Amino acid sequence: MGKRRAAATSAVSIARAQGWYDTRLAFSLFAHGRLHLAVDANGAFAAFREADRIYRTTPGASLQAAHMGVQLAAYALSSGRADEAISIIDPHITSVKSAENAALLSTLLMLKAEALDYAGRSTEAQLVRLDSLGWARYGFGSTAQVGARLQEIAAISPG
């Protein structure tokens, strides 16, 4: 994993040195964040936030921005900031639904359901979770994969 982290750091450095402040930098930041998450959570989420800013201002990059939303919402939820997680997720729902990206949509909805549960809004959480399951079955395929994703997301919540 050390080689991968070094390569991701190098990719960010190369993008910056080349003056690429577009999706090339954003993707390298995403890779950097994912690979550094376990060793430097703050640095990883700084990379996700920067990638998010780039994707949100790039025409046609709404799905990439939604992937950053997953990372940022998970971080907010894991820190006990359920309302922040929901506010990160909500703007992405429409574009992801329009793109019919079932796996991404179900992940966003599962995160939202966990955040709603943590915020004490269990009835609303049940409805959102139910909606997520239909998309998850289509996006992930097997019931086992859906269950695994639900468990991964449930583990993020501090509650």
C-alpha cells in the first residue's frame, strides 16, 4: 500500500506542477484521499474537499462530485454531524437519479438513512432506507452485496 500512496501523492504533485486544476487534479486528489484515509484522515478529507470543489464547478462532472459527496458525508456522519451529512447528500440525489447510477444512488440514500437515524428521525430513515434497497438490488446485484454495503455504512455512524 505504501507504493500506491506514494504514487497518489506523486500524481497530485504532477497535476499541480503541470498547472492542471481540472478533473485531472480532482481525480488524483480522490485517489490520494482514498489511499491515505487510514493513515491521515484529515489530509484525506482535505483532498476530498478540494476534489469536490473542482468537480462541482466542472460542467458534466456531477457524478464525480457525488462520489466526493459520499466521502464527505461519511466523514461528517462518522464525526456525529448527521445534519451536515444530510446537507452534503441532498444536492446530489437528483443528478445521480437522473443518471440512473443505481449503486451510487443507493449508497447516498443508505448514508442519508444512517444520518437520519442518528439524528433521531427514525421514521424518515426507514423510508429512505427502503428506497435505497430498490436501487441497491439493481446497482449491486446480489442480496449479499446489498447487505454488505448496508453493514459498511451502518459501521460509519457513531451511534
